[in-house]
Amino acid sequence: MNPESATTQELHEDDVSAIDELRKRYQELREELSRVIVGQDKVVEQLAICLFAQGHSLLMGVPGLAKTMLVRRLAETMSLSFSRIQFTPDLMPMDITGTDILQETHEGRREFEFVKGPVFANIVLADEINRAPSKTQAAMLEAMQEHRVTVVGRPYELTPPFFVLATQNPVEQEGTYPLPEAQLDRFMFLITVDYPSRSEEIEIARTTTGASLPQLGEIMDAETVLRFQSLVRRVPVPQHIYEYAVDLVRRTRPNVDESPDWLKPLVAWGAGPRAVQYLILGAKSHAALHGSYMARLDDVLAVAEPVLTHRILTNFNAESEGIRSNDVIRRLVEELNAEVSGKTRES
């Protein structure tokens, strides 16, 4: 019996059929979104991976690339509540979380009643999150990490599933409050939204300048999303995949022995243990979405860049040479894959 079949047997029979169902629903989701979103297949896949892995995403892209429409339509196909928060320098924490309002009761008494803010939704789009001051960002951070908010000392739980998509404009940085590394680390993925191709841009012009866009069908609901999120956690992972994820992350740190010599003068700070967790969770989610009954090396490689890009801080030496964190990740992956292949041939 090969190791793959042995690992597959660890899944319950119901989980095997559930993975088949998830793969089918995911394909239907992509087809439905393609009716209104032209291109951006990779972005859609990464959003789905992150959603079913119970993570949050940071979308980076210039204005006008349909980021808001994509997120809104994603919520529509899953019958999830959607809320958009436009972050501005004068945005206060209570504008996100909600606040106590003095109301008059039927008996004529006045009492404080909590009015929920826009964060109380299944999918929250935090538009240009780096334009709000740190105190407001911290309120959003608590919601992302704890799935609750605290108002006047009282906690309020958020209804699952809860998925935050924050956007940043990579061009205009004046008047912004850059997210600190500790807060960036809370995002599972950094998803880059690029310009469409020429043919895609022609199709965008054709489909968006005529009649109104079609209403999308409901592919799944909140209960189904929660069931699939639980399923992703149960996807088996072989021991060598855990080891690969740890080895890759450790090599991003310039102050450890495993780090290659070429990296040390280019990187100021590497990825922490949370990156390992998200590599594994992302691999599990990617595997399940594509109908695989266990996580493989290809699944880890599919999520390596969105997991690690915002967790590797390059220094001035790298910037002067035009080296970005993506370039560092690709070289690390190439070298580690070569080592793994060499060990496999030797054994």
C-alpha cells in the first residue's frame, strides 16, 4: 500500500463525498462569478481558499479593478450578508463596531440600546484600511482575531462565518497609516489584483456598458460554508508536508542557521510561526477545492506566495537591486525543491 492511499483512508467516507461535493460547488461558484467578473481566476481561487480555511485576506490593487464588485458578488453567490466600510482618517472605532444609543422604551423610560455596526456581517470589505488611524485599525483587528468586538467594556460575538477582505491602494500612500507588521501577520493571504489582459479588457467594456448585470444564483448558504470550513480542517497532511512548510518558513529568517547566505543581506525580517499554520491550512483548502483527499506539495506551492509575501520584509539592499519579497520566495522554493528532489533520488 502506498503512503497516499494509506493517508486517504484516514478520511471518513462521509468526508470523501463531502470533498467531492465541495469541488463541484466550487466549480459552480467560479462559473457563476464569471458571468459578471471577467478574468481574475487566480484571485477568485485565492479568495475561496482563504474563505474555506477561515482566514482573512488583504487585496492589493489600483482602483477600478472590480475588487468591491467581486467581493459583493461572492457574498451574493453564498447567500451571506455583506458590508462595506470605507476607511477614512476620521473613522472612529464605534463607526465599525457600533455603539450604545439612548432610546425611549414603551414604558416611557430611557435606556441604552446597542446598535450594531457594519462589522456585524458575514463578509466585510474594509476598503483602503490603511487610511484609518491605528485605534480604528485595532478595533478591526480584534474583530478579525477574536470574532467579537468590545463596546464600552462589553463583548459582542460576531455571527460565523466571518470573513474580512481589506484593500490597499499600492500607488497613493499620502495621508495613510501603514499597517504594522504585527497586523499584517493577521491576514492569511496578500492577494495581488493585476490589470486584465487586452482581450479581458475588451470583454469588460462590452459587458459592463450595456444592460444591467445579471443577478447571480445561490450556490451555497452560510450553513454549507461552515460545514465546508470544518471539512477543510480534517483534510489529512503527510509528515513530509509539515516538514516542508516549516523548512520553507525558517529559511525566510535572516538570523537563523537554515537561512541561505544570499538572503541574509536582503531581508530584514522573516515569517513567523503563523505562516506555517497558514501554509498548511491553505494547502488543505486548496486540496479540498480541487477534489484531492489529502494535502500535497503542489498545494503548499500554490499558496506559498500569498501567505509569505507580506511576511518577508526586505531592506534597502534588496530595494536598490530591485528584489521584492516575491523574488525571495521563488528562489527559496526553487532551492528547497531541488534539495527535496535530491534526497528523494538518493533514497
